[in-house]
Amino acid sequence: MDGTLLHSQEKGEDNFEAKLGIMYSGKELESKKAKHRRYRLKEKVIYGGIEGADDFGERLYLKGEEKLSLSLAKNLLLISDGARWISDIAGADYLKATYQLDWWHYEKKLRAALPGEVKLQQELLNLLREGRREEHRRLLKLKRLVDGPSEKLDDLLGYLEENWNGIYGSRNLEGKVGAQEVLVVGSGGIEKNIDLMLCRRFKGRGMSWSRAGVQNLLKLRLLRHDRKDWKAYWRRRVN
């Protein structure tokens, strides 16, 4: 899951968030002959909207239940950039997914909090990769204690605490899930779909939108993504 802010046409509102979620059961290689290895998401299902987080999570789940029978899955892994609303959905009673923080986003925040300190950055990342997150956290707190107050470092520590249970989500499933291609720690799949479904259409230069306009157009774009639903939609229109 992920979201992106769109410029609003509505008076007194600068922007609002459009949310998107993708679900899939694994990955498969598109071509064994291609120079660069590219993978296709298996049984991919997409849902998006501008509703609040609670409604979005429930509707995403219902879409997944309709297309993938999520309630029959023994394990669900939810990957996020660390946004609080996404980790809350992971723990919701209807989903109960294992939560995984996207490491790329965490590394980006870490490097921003410790500019120019390449050796320390690498040491901290090595601790995290080795499963030593407690030592990772202690070293960050020691750095703050020695150097004094730092808004970026405080922000990083807050981000770490909020996503503490998501650091090793995929690792926690390694003994339960045989398909290694789904035990990922990055959110590349949703980032790409955010670009394709939202950014390229709704974030052009000078664009602004009403909530109703985004909701209606986004639903059509999502409908077109599923060929069966798209054909059924046009059959109903014709009839």
C-alpha cells in the first residue's frame, strides 16, 4: 500500500491523498532470454481510492477476497514505506498481516539524518542486516546523546519506533512460506503502480482536482486494468 498527495480544486484545501494497494501471490520471470531479468506479479489485483484509511483497508481486503480468496491464505505480508495508516491496517482484525517496512525508505531516512557520516551509516545498516536491531537503536541514541539535539535524528528514531515490528517481517515468515519471491523487504511493486495509476495521470504540471473527479476517473482506470471487469462493464453499458 502507498499514497500520494494531489492538488485540490476545493476552496481552503491545498491537497488530499489518493491511496493505492496491490495484492499478488508471487512473481514469475517474464523471459529467460531477456538481457535484463524482469518479473511479472502473479494474480495481481489493484484497488485505489481517496477514502479514509479504515475504509480503504476494508475495501482493499474485500477486493482481495473477491479475486484471491485472502481469507484462505495462511500468511499475508504487507509492505509499507512506514506510513502510520498502513501499519495500522496491517494489524486490523480483518487482515492480521505480517508487517514489513520497506528498507529502502528507512535507509534513505538514515542517510538524511547522518549526512556525510558514511562509515557510521554503513555500521548501522550492517547491524540491521545482521538482525541486531537493538544495537542499531542503542547506537543511534548514543549518537544523539553525544552530538546533542537533532530534528532529523529524532525523526529517524521516532520512525524506527513506529515501525519496530516491521523491520524483520519477511524474516519472521521464512519458516512458514516456501515461495521466497514473496518474502521481499522492498516496495518496488507498489511504487511502480503508484506512478502508473496515479502520478502519470493526476500529477501533471498545473493539474488540480476535485475529490469526486479523482475518485471517478481512478475507478475507471482500475476497472480498465482488469480485462474481465472492463469487458463486463462495457457489456452492461451497451445493454
